[in-house]
Amino acid sequence: MKKFINKTDDFLRESLEGFGKAHSDIIKVNFDPNFVSRKNKTKEGKVSLISGGGSGHEPMHGGFVGHGMLDVACPGFVFSAPSPDQMLAAAEHVDSGAGILFIVKNYSGDIMNFQMGAEMYSQKSDSIVTNDDVAVEDSTFTTGRRGVAATVLVEKIVGSLAEDSGSLEDCKKIGEKVNKNAGTMGVAFTSCTTPEAGKPTFDIGPDEMEFGVGIHGEPGRKREKIQSSKKIVGNILDAILDDLKPENNEKMLLFVNGMGGTPLTELYLVYDDACKILQSKGVEITRSLVGNYCTSLEMQGASITLLKCDEEILKNWDAPVHTAAMRWGM
Amino acid sequence: MSVNFLISQAKNIQKVIDENAPEIEALDQNIGDGDHVFNVQRGLKLVVELENTIKDLPMDKALNMIAMKVLSGIGGSSGALFGTFFMSMAKTTDLNKNINFNKACEMIINGIQAMKERGKAGVGEKTMMDVLIPVSDKLKDIKNKNEIEQELNDVIKIAKDRMLATKDMLCTKGRASFLGERAKGHIDPGARSSQLIIETICKSVINQ
């Protein structure tokens, strides 16, 4: 394992310390229990958005705390869900009287811990569970689809509505709309190494890729020989479009997300391939996002997310945001 | 059962899990993301470190402290499930009196029932519940206290058989559920760690 590391036990704390120092104009890091909150207190009467998840997906979620997005993020250990005492402390920290909306990715550990956190919190709260990963068949016999990169879009769009005095019910409603209208699929070329394990999570040959990979390196649909970008992107888009079933000339946001180890040069190439293919299928790309937003440590690979956009979604997407990882309009 | 018994069990379990850590980690890397054994080890270390804080406390308070420590210190599914286990053990009635064998079984049965509800997993889903639910059912059936040794040997056997049986199951809960058919042929790491824990406790009760 080659990583910037001092002591494994100090890995998360030191990384959070650095994050706090680097972005002290936007956020504040609280320790024991760990949470990242806005530097300025949430204004009275604004719905507070709390998300969280295992660490190792940076900038998700701490990088999305700030004006127009989250109020607090609760980072767990690397790839392990945060614990209920973090959610409880976070909720009490930002309580502004208008209620708390928890944004949770659909993973068993996250669901259980957020549920316990919400049970312990006595004030008004509700939650959204994201499950945009079309690689997983959704049926009553599985945990269901995973919550992955579209969670970024949910956090941005709900965050804007909350900033704009949206009620708890309306925030939940738009969040669920975004989740329902989004689909994601990822592919990995390499594995990733958690600091605790010290060796790669899975073995993968130099000429292989994992098609439909999850954000912790958990396996996807199938293991295949690596192909040209056009073919990979085409297969990903087929799976997403098959799920979203867009109308002809449907307006969509195209989000190409890096897993952490793939350079932007390649992500833009993927974006280009996706544009060409979507155009040929009659999809109108109305907004774009390209970069590393929902990562899996140093994994090489990318995911593509498509989001069907209506006026309400576009308005809230375009609204100003000022966080460590996403900033426009202010 | 006393608080000291809990602490000594935690130490025994810690030793056994440490010895088997490479095997559990390898199982997890086959079908999960490899973090399970580290979570369990971190939790055990935290519980053992609580010794001086809890050794003179009443049982319910000690269990609640263990629960909070495990919840906040482990995180992930294991933290929520084991935390729930200890919290529900603590809610068992009459813990201020002498805790005999039957009472101890009742506490464990309560704990496992709460885990089942929290994780919404039953038997046959390739999780730690495949070991824990049959163990709990067996504990409910122990009527003849004169044959505790034989009964506990049965518990050890049930845990082992059920752990091995997860090998051929499809997984429908947790991250391994995303594997579909590919999860077959691998023992569930949570089932293995739970089986080791059950075996360790039963053996030390037999040897008392």
C-alpha cells in the first residue's frame, strides 16, 4: 500500500483536520462525534439537510456542506456508515425549528444507522433514500438499488429549495423526484485499498473491468475484458436509458463522475462519447457536470448519471451554491 | 452472569477473532468490501478498554455503556447491529437480581430478536442472522438445566452447521446482495465471526 498516511488509526482524523483548515471560510469540523457543519449557523426557519456516509468518497459529503447545499455531513470510517450519535449531535447542532431532512444512500449500514439516529432525535425529521444505481436489479429479494453519484444531484437540488425557504415536505418531494428521475452506472478498471486493509479490496486483471461496480468496490453486473471508451459508454448509457425510458427530445443533465483515480482528461473524453451517443438517441443534454464528486478512494473508473430535468429541477440546479467542492453563482 | 463475565468474554472473543482475522477478511473480500473483521476487532478493543469504567456498574448500565461504545466506535452495519444487541439485552427485566443461566439466555434471545428487527434479515439471507437466529431458537428450547454442557455443545454444533450452510446461499441483504449468483460458494464473513463468538462463549461456560 502506497498512501499518504502517518498512522492508520489517525487517517480519518488528520484528513478531516486538513479539510477543516483548507476550507475554514465555509465549514467547521467537529470531532467526537465527527461532523462537518457550515461555518455560519443555519438561519432560523430553514429546513436543515444532513447527509453522511462512509469516508473514502470525498468530496462527498463534507465537500457539499455550505450555502445552497448541505447543512451538515457526518463522515463514518472509510467505507463504513457513520453512527447514530453523529447524526444526533449533527441534528441538535443545526436544529432551526423547520425540521431536518436526512439524505441517505441505500446501503444497509447507512439505513440502519440513520434510522437509529432519527429515532433518538426528538424533533421533526424525515429522510430521503437515494437508489440511482441501475446496475442492481431492483426487486423485493435484494437490498435494492444502491445510492451512488446521483446523491450529489439530490443534495444540490434539495439544498437550493431549502435555501429558498422550501418546507420539509417540499424538500422531501423534490429530492424524491430527482432520485426517481436519475440513473447511474459505473465501471472500474482497478480496485481500491482501504487504509485498514492495506491491500486491494478485490482482484482484477490488467485487461479487465468490473461493469456496474459500486462505490466501495463491491461487484457489479459482470467482469469483462476492457473495451474502447465508446463501447463502454454505450453499454452504460443503454442500461441507464433502459431504466429511465426518456421521451423523445427529453432534456437531461449529463454527469460524468470520476472514481478517484481516473484523470479529468479521460472523464472529458467519456463526456464527449456520451454526448455523441445521447444525441443520436434523441436526448437533449441541457446541463453538465464532470469531475470527481463521488469517489472510491484511488479506484480508476467512472460512472455516468443521467437526470431528467423539468423547470423546477433546472431552476434549483442553477441556483447559487458555495461549498468546498461545488461553487457557482456566488 | 456478571459484568466481569461480560468483560472476560470480550477478552476471550478478542483473542479468537484476532487469530481468525485473516480468514474472515479473505471471506469478506470475496463477497464484500473487506471491512467486517476490522469493525469487529475495533469494537472488541473498545469494549475491553471499558473494563475499569463498567466493572462496578449494575448490569443494565454496563450493557448500555457497551452499546453506546459499540455504536459510535464501530459504525457501519456491525455497529448498528451489535449496538442494538446490547441495548436490548439491557432492557431485559429483573437484571438487578442474580442472573442465572435462564436469565442470561433470555437476555441473549432478546438481543438477537432486536438485531433481527433492526437489520430486517431472517434465516437464509446469507448474513450473521443465519447463525444467530437458530442459536436463539435453541436457547429458547433449553429446559433441562442439568444437561447444560450437552445443550451448549448442541449450540456450538448448530452455529457451525449454519455458518457452513451460508456458503451455498444467494445473498439478499447487505453489500454482498449486489453479487447475485457470484456470492454462491463463499461463507458469509458475518456468519463466521458470529459463529466464532458463540463457540467461544459456550466453551467458556462449559469449562467454568
